Amino acid sequence: MEHTDDFEDVCRICGYSDGVSFREDGWPVGTICHCCGTEAGIGDTDLEQVREIREHWLRYGAQWWQPKSKPADWDLQKQLANVLPQWR
């Protein structure tokens, strides 16, 4: 996982990271999270929205958008801990 002001590779909703960029130069690049299905730049630009989407995703079982991408040893709590502090 990497985060700088120019590069962000962690989903703001669920904390998923596989090295693919969600933002470059501070702008969303349209990446869709394989875990929660959120597209960077849509619903993840405001803390209240981020929290609402995360709560909805968790309430409905934290289902994977791309189940084939789900690691065999996936741990929801560890992944959520990856969410950057300003998006918790």
C-alpha cells in the first residue's frame, strides 16, 4: 500500500489494495474496487458519503464485487484497518 499526495492505492470505502491506483495527482482515475465495487471519484469524495457507503456494504455482508479477487486468507478487520485515517 502506498499513499502520497500524488498517489493513492487504498479504497476509501473498504481499505482494499492490490497496488492499483485509485487516485493519481490527487484525482480519481476511475478504478473500480474489486472488493466493494466503488468507483474512485463516485461516492468517495466526501467523508459522510464514504461512511454511508461503507456502512451499507458492511450491513449487507461485505460481499465482494469481484469474488475471484478475494484472497483465501481475507480478513475484513485487517482490510478495514487499511482505510486512511482521514476516511474512517
